Amino acid sequence: MIYPDSKSLLEVRGLRATVNGIEILKGIDLTVRSGEVHAIMGTNGSGKSTFAKVLAGHTAYEVTGGTVLFEGKNLFELAPEERARAGVFLAFQYPIEIPGVANNQFLRLTYNTVQTQRGKDELDPLEFDDFVREKMKMLEMSPDFLDRSVNAGFSGGEKKRNEILQMALLEPRLAILDETDSGLDIDALRIVANGVNQLATRDNATILVTHYQRLLNYIVPDYVHVMESGRIIKTGGKQLALELESHGYDWVSSEQRAAAGA
Amino acid sequence: MSVATASGYLESLLQGRAQLPISPLAWLNRLRAEAVERVGALRVPTTHDEDWRFTDISSLTKLPFQPVHAASPLQTAEAERFYLEPATIRLVFVDGMYAPQLSTQVPGAAGDSGIVVTHLSAAVSAHATTLESHLGRHAEFCNNAFTALNTAFLHDGALIIVPRDVAVDMPVHLLFIATQKEAASYPRCLLIAESGSAVTVIEDYVALQQGVYVTNAVTEIALADNAHVNHIRVQRDSGQAFHIADCAVSLARASRYQSTSIALGARISRYNLNVQLAGEGAECAVDGLALITERQLADTHTCIDHIKPHGSSRQLHKCIVDGAAHAVFNGKIMVRPGAQLTDSVQSSRNLLLSGRAHVDTKPQLEIFADDVKCAHGATVGQLDSEEVFYLKSRGLSEMTARNLLTYAFGAEIIERIPVSSLRHRLKQTVLEHTQRN
Ligand SMILES: Nc1ncnc2c1ncn2[C@@H]1O[C@H](COP(=O)(O)OP(=O)(O)OP(=O)(O)O)[C@@H](O)[C@H]1O
Ligand SMILES: [Mg+2]
């Protein structure tokens, strides 16, 4: 929701990034204030996941220009784990499988690490078990997933739910959900969307990367951005997603070209 | 190192035999004498020997290791920390010598079943015929200088006999404690699982303190029809020690052998495991984990020999190598012409944690039957950077992320140990190990 006096959470200015020497992000500008929900849409390969991973601090990407301020501080001065502790959370488009690390052990470790950082008390295994089961209920996830290795052998949709479970535990300031909806069945989409909505407060913000209008029926965006070739080429309200749905991306691109030509 | 001095070295080691008591069993004296003769004919292997290509043990020959003859007066308080909970049937050997004050008797309930867990020299009269048909019959010493040496010193050791159809619930813990520097010990174990029996045995090598010594161990395991043996071997010798061991296992029809061997200690260790699937439908699972650092070398040579039809073997060997350590794995799978319908899977997975760490892994398949299923593979890699990033993106530090992944890599093997207290202890060891770095 847009609040008139909200403070800025994320300020991206002219962000450029390369991978293996190839420029993928070519000058991104984006401002996210607390309380807001932003949707980023765009064609395959336009750089949405790259943008998300650059914000999370993935070392495969080199930032070659621009600035990003998170709560007024230079985000690039923080290591990935420091960003996570400061409240940046990325739900991966393709969550990583980690065989041999039990999900409950992993979840507790991350939860306690972040809690400690925020000056709060850790939970012991028993307390944590109660706590995490409560969160899993909200996502209608079976507790069986606690005993399995992190994401190992999880179905596509189960992995996505596990990402949102982590988000629910870590309570980030800024959540970036990279195609969390893809791979979810219709019921799961509703459940996960409800979960995300419940986590939304006046003090945090969400960036949804998605290809589908359907998700935006559940999680209503305040802004919709269209990304192409490493830039945000159009920004609008939730209406824009509907227009994209009926006209396709070509419509935005040609409009852009026309504008550029004019 | 010249061959002449090397063979002279082996003979110098034999001097310690002078104090060995003569056995009342004529065949045992003969066996020892044959072994002495073989020691005379063999030499310390060098890296020119194919089987020792990567493992240079010339540093061993710099010290005249001799067996200890006076039992160390080790007290319970010092040995206790190596005991396993809950109760086990425990035999303790200190510097190779049986320590009755630290060992336990087979408890009442298990005792009624007729299970024998004792030290060899106490068993010579009661079990002479059983001993004669097994002792020295499985672990071949003809071409193995170290096994020959061990046999030349054969006097005491652990003996386990599980009678027909008896399943022993309580694990047997064979604990070998090294206490003295420059000592040589020659541990010997014989496990006989009669038909339909089941037992879990933990062979555990530990050190009271850091020091240079040599453990030269030989274990023989015979499984009769339908027997089931779970054999766990933990080598946590002193980081300066030499550990050389040979284990020979023979499986009769439809028997099942599960082995988990963990190598953590020793400056140089070498473990030979030979498993013969000599009966139809025999089954084995052979897993291993070497976790080494600094300048350690851990060499594991296994041979799984399929002799009869319908056998199956599954092997997963893992090495976690840090510092300038060096791991060697040579896994031979032999499928003889008579072993049709063999099903065999072997996998060697290796994790290098530093730029100076090194691994040599070599699967070796020799298949002489046509209707078989054999799969094998080997990987050598570092920690997966995507996995590390994923963990960091959840707030874990680089070090915690790396430790967790390293631990997970090793835990897969440790998870297979059926004794929870040992599993727990080993996990702790792996965590401490990874946290050091
Ligand atoms: N490691 C890499 N090496 C080479 N090219 C890469 C690498 N990572 C990303 N790219 C390229 O960068 C471009 C943007 O990729 P990105 O994953 O950000 O797209 P996306 O907008 O998320 O697409 P999708 O909608 O398919 O998820 C693509 O052309 C991709 O091939
Ligand atoms: Mg993407």
C-alpha cells in the first residue's frame, strides 16, 4: 500500500551490472518505499533475476555503475549475509538443493543468526520447533519437510513454499520474490499469496517478479514495472499488468520506440 | 630408500618377537613361522609398487618401532572418554595388549545366547578348531609385508563368535588405545558370524596423546549363510602416527556385510579392505569417509570380489581433504565368470577444501561375466558456490555456510552408522574439524 509519508527503503539509481563481461543491467532506476508492493514484469532474459541477485549480493555479477541505497545506506558495502541480516530477502527463482543439511537445522540456524543480529533471543530446538510449525501451518506445509534435506527432492512448488517459509521466519524489510508463483498449483498460489499478504506491514516492502497477472489478483501491486534489456522501460499502476496481459510486451516496446523516435 | 635397507628394516622389526610366548597350538606356531619367512622375503613397499604409487611410507622406516611388552597401567579414568553409550560389550587393548581391567564381560542375557567375545589367547583351548579354520585363513600375507608382520606377531587379539541364529543387540566395541611413543602394535581381530546370526562390531583406534607410533592391524571376518554383520571402523590415531591395516571379509550364501570406515587420524594411514562374495546372493555395502588436513595422507584400497551369482555390492567412498593433505582411493570391483547377475554400484566423491589439498581416486572394474549391472563414478570438487551463496543469502556467514556444507558432505556417511552415540560423537568431530579452519 502507498502511504503518503513513507520513508524510502530502496533507492536504485543507474544500476549497471555485468556477468562474465557481458552487460546485463544497463541502468536501472527504482524507488521502493516501506509499505509498498512492486511488481516487475518483462520478457525472458530481460534481467529480472539478475537484478534480484545483484540486490542479494551474488558474486557472479559485477556491479559496474550506479548506486543502491537500502534504508539510506550503501547496499554494496554489505556482504550477502549482512544484507540478509539487515533485512533483504530473496526468494530464489530456482531454490538451491542442499543434500545432507536438514531443513529444520538450516531454518533454525538462519533464524537464530538473524535474531541475534537484531538483538533478540535465540530459540532452542524445542521452542523453534513450535514456532516453525506454526508458520508452516499458515503455508499449509506438512511438518515432514522439516526432517528432509533443504529443498532436496522437493517438487517445484514445494521449493517455492519453503522459500516463503524462510521469509516468514526471517521477517525481512525488503522481500524480493523471483517468480515465486511459477510452479505453484492454483491452491498453492492462493495459500502462498495469503502468506505473503499476512507478512506485509507498513514497515516492509515487497518486490514481486512475475510473468502472470494471476498472482497480482492475490497480491495487489502498487506499482508495475516493465523491464526490457536490463532497464525499466515503463512504470504504471496495477492496471498496467492487465494491459500487458492483453497486448503483450511488444506493445510497450513499440510505444517506447515511438516515444524515442518522436 | 634401497630395497636392501628396506628388507633389513622389516627384519629389524621382527626382533621384538623374541618375547612372544610359544603357543600351545602347533598350527599357530607354524602359521607364525611361515609369516616370519614371508617377512624375510618381502620388503617395505615403495611408490614404485603399483599398489603404493601415491603412498610414500619411507618415513616409517626411519624409526625402529618395537612392540610394548609390559602392559600399560592405564586407568579407567583415562580410558573412559573413549567408551560408547549406551552399554556395549567392550574389549580394550592398550598398545596392542589386552587390558582386562578396562574390558567388560558379556552381560547375562547376551551371554546365555552363547556369544563369545574374548581375547584370543584366552580362547586357544576352548575354540581351537574354530580358530584353526579361520585365523590367518582370510587375510592373505603372501604378498603383503604388513599382514605378514602382523601374523608373525600373532599372539593376542579380539575374538568374536556369534552362534547360529543369534542376533546380538548390544554392539561390540573393540577399543585399541595407543599410549606409547615409538611403539609398534599388531592388533588382530577375528569375527565369526555363524549362519543366520547378526552382530554390530565397532573397531576403534584411538590415542591417549599425540605421538609417533605404528599400528599394524589385521581383521578377519567370516560370515556364514544368511549372517549379517555391521562393521564400523573408526581410525582416530594420533596425527603423527602410522596406521596400516588389512581387513579380509568372506561372505557365504545370502549373507550381508555392511562396512563403514572412518579415517580421521594418523600422519599416514592405509586401509586395505577385501570383501569376497563367495556365496550366492551375498550382499555388501562398503562406505568410507576420510576427513584429513595439514599433511595427512589417507589411503583406502578396497576390493569387492564377486565370485558367485546374484551378488550385490554398493559402495560410497568420500574424502574431505583440507590443508596440504592427500587422500587416495582405489576401489576395485571384480566380477568373476561365475558371478552372473551381479549388481554393483560404486561411487567416489571427493571434496577439496584448499588449493593444496589433493586426491587420487581410481575406480577399477574387472568384469568377466556378461549378464551384470555395474555402475561407477567419481567426482572431485570444491564446495558449490551456489550452495554457499544460498546459505549466505539467509544470513549465515561464509564460514558457517562452508562448515555446514562440509559437514553435510561427511554426514551422509556418518548417518549410516547404526550406533547413535558414535554417530553423534563423529558428527561432533566433523563439526570441530571444519570449525578449526
Ligand atoms: N552466469 C551467466 N552467464 C552468462 N549469461 C548470463 C548469466 N546469468 C545471466 N545471464 C544472461 O543474462 C540475461 C538475463 O538473465 P536473467 O536470468 O536475469 O533474466 P530474467 O529476466 O530473470 O528471465 P526469466 O524471465 O526467463 O527468468 C539472460 O540473457 C541470461 O542468459
Ligand atoms: Mg528470472
